[in-house]
Amino acid sequence: MFDRTIVHQAPDHIRAEITVTEKRAPTDDSVRLLREMEAKAKAEVIKAVAINDNLFNGVIHTVFDALSYRTTVRLVYSMNGKKHTTDYHIDDSRSLDDSIAGLIYAVARDIAIEILRKPISDAMKANHGIFGSTK
């Protein structure tokens, strides 16, 4: 059954052309370029969703972060000629109604702080004996 012997002679050299691709880790420059591109993309998206009426002008931008598995909602708005930003983080486990209520609360808090900071500061300075230090 196994009474045959086969001898195969291979050539002593092979001609081949090999292309080597170098894969490098990101450098500081490439990371900087990536951040610039991301910033430009965010600016374009911010232009896309606009809120305009007589009292309040702004845009809403949402970004899903896969690493933390949560969504960041950024509201950029203009009030009294000043630009303000409110960031709110939404966990995936929260309901849509809870998320909306939380965002509204965060924006209302930032607006209240902006509106009331000066009058409260003035009242505290005028009545420093009652309110104590204004630091």
C-alpha cells in the first residue's frame, strides 16, 4: 500500500514583493486634529436644532458617550445678551419624562442663578450685619 516514495525539490529562492504597513499610535498632533474636527462637527450640529422666540434663543445638542453609556444634553442659550451653557447628563436607565424634567430643572436653576445673583449680592452687601460676610 505505501510502497511509493515521492521526492519533491523546492526552488532555492522565491521572488516576492512585500509591502509593509506601519501602524502607529496616535500622536499629539493627530489627537489635536481630531479634537478640532469634533469641535467643528459639534458647532454644525448646534446650528441644526434651534429654539427661537421673543424671550429665549438657544440650541440643544445631544451626544451619546458609549464609554459611560449616558447621553449629555447641552443647551446653549442667550439671555439678556449673554451666552450661557447648561450641560445635563442622562443615564440610559431613566425614563424620557424623568430626563426631560431633570433637564428643565437644570436649566431653570442656571437661569435663576443668573437672574438672582446680583440682587441677592446687593441685598447681602446692604445688610451685611444680617447676612454676614459676602465672600
